[in-house]
Amino acid sequence: MNEILLIEPMAAEKLRAIVSATAKPELKYSAQEKSYGRRGETAVIPVKGVLTEEPDFFAAIFGGGNATYRDIISATKQAEMDNSVTDILYLVDSPGGEATGMFKAADAIFNSSKPTKALVTGMAASAAYALASQADSIVAEHRAVSAGSIGVLTTVWKDSEDEVTITSSEAPLKAPNPDTEEGRAAIQERLDALEVLFHETIERKRKIKDYGQGKVFLADKAREMGFIDSLEVEENIKKIKEDASMDLEKLKASHSDLYAQVKEEGRNDERERVLAHLTYGKESGRMDFATEAIQKGDQVTEVHRAKYLTAKLNTEELRSLENSDVEVASVPSEQAAKETLEKAFLEEFNRR
């Protein structure tokens, strides 16, 4: 692994101990680039394990997996060119990795023309966080997720106490000696310059004022710091609510033909509702009932029909009694009168 690292310190120490104690086998990069997975129309790209420019045996075996910047760039490009892909999801669980290659991979994510999201399933530290920060949003899978470790570290190897490195006269800082104040200052200057680029990359998409001096934060604090946006459970609830509350404006924007049809049907339904109440009100002599029902937005129900019919029956029955020369005993029964008037009323209403 390169000497300049964007990685969580504990993971770096673990790898260094293994590498220094063991002979490293040579790995050649496969000519066949890895592709991405799919969830429906979403391309899924893993960012898992230690991040390196080339495949790394020890990172893969002892570092909890290995992802290469090449694979991430290649998969992003493939998703960009695939017309069946609508958006890209990066699954992130990594302590970070090498500085070499990270900025190019970050550019690939940042420049994607399709919507992007980083879902952190475990850790998004250092270089891994830099990649996640280039997505449109960062979501934590659960509250134990961690993010941060924003900073740069390096280790100066001392293979032998007897070894002496001599540089040319005009390049004394080509191999800075960390045992001298001047050498440490030169190394520090290089790391600080790289850290500035690191911060600038993150700030293309996110506004973070406090990087926490390189600390790693759990999800709740990470969200408070601005490192992540939300928890996955909150995103799922939000989506359910949005799907359940599609208003007319959304319907109009996404389905204009259906919107026009719904709007016309709504007009027709409202016209029929108002006309029905007015007709019943006029025929029953109770326009006050009709006006109240129209203002309240009531549909014509069996209860409304019973009120209108009762009002008409009472009116017709009173008129019949007032104009009759026969005795009350000869008036048809209440049930018979009700049935006769109901039949006449319905026939008149159907003609209209």
C-alpha cells in the first residue's frame, strides 16, 4: 500500500502489522472490469473493505475486503451508459484506503448525470467518506453506523537503523528525515496540502464547518455534524408518505392525460351532485335542505332521499286534505299515500 493513506487509523495499523510480517504475493489486475448489481432500475455499486488503486491481497483477506477505485469508476461509467438504469446506489462499508486513485473515483461519482445515493451499512471513514460525500445524499442504514475520520496519515518506514539515505545537494527534502525538525515540517506540509484537497472534494456537495479533528461519529452525531442526511428507516417512511399522498400537481406533472380525465370526471360528478340536490329540493319544496347539503359537499344518500321524500309526502298530503270534500276517514291510508306519492315523484325525477 502507498505511504499516503486516507484510512481509519486502527485499520491502517492492522494492515501495516500484517504486511511488515509477511511476504506480499504479487497480484495482477484482471482485464475484465467488475460490473454492478441491480435493484430494479437502480444500479448498486459496492464500496466495501479497504480502498486501493490495484487489487491488494492483504487488504482483501485481513482488512475486511478490498474494493478498487478502478472498479468503482468502471461500474459508475457502466451505470451512466445503461439506459435502463434510472439512479445509482453506493453501498458503503469501508475504513478508507489509499490516497492514490481516490480523487479520480470521487470525480466519477460527483460528475454522474443520474441521481446518486450513498447508503452506509457499516462505516464510511476517510477515503470512503470522501466517495460517499460525492453522492446526492448519504443515508445511514441504522444508528450504529459510523462516519468521519476526515484526515490524512502517513508512516515513514525505517527498515534498518543502519540504513542511511542521502539526497542530492539541491533536493534535501526529497526524502525528509522525520528525526529532524526540518524533515517533519516537510512531511507535515505535504499532508496538510493533501488534507486541503480532501476537504475541498467533500465540500463540493456538503457544507461541513467542523470535521471533528479526524474523529469517527455514530449516526446520530454524524447527522448533527452534517456528515450524513438521514436514517434509512426515515427515508422509507418518507417515501411511503409521498407515494400515498400524490396530489393533483404531481399527478398533472407526471400523468397529464390522466389528470385531464380525472379533472373532467370531477366536474361531471360535481355537476350531477348539485343538480340532484336542486331537483330533489325543488320537487319536495325544501330548497333549504338542498342548499345546506350542497354547501357541505354532501353526496345524495338514502338519508337525503328520505328527507326529501318525507317533505314531499307531507306537503302533498296536506294539500290533498285541504282540497278534499270527503271526510278524513275516506282519505287513503298513510302507507298507500306514501307509496303513490313516492312513485309519482320518482317518475317525475326520471323524466328530468
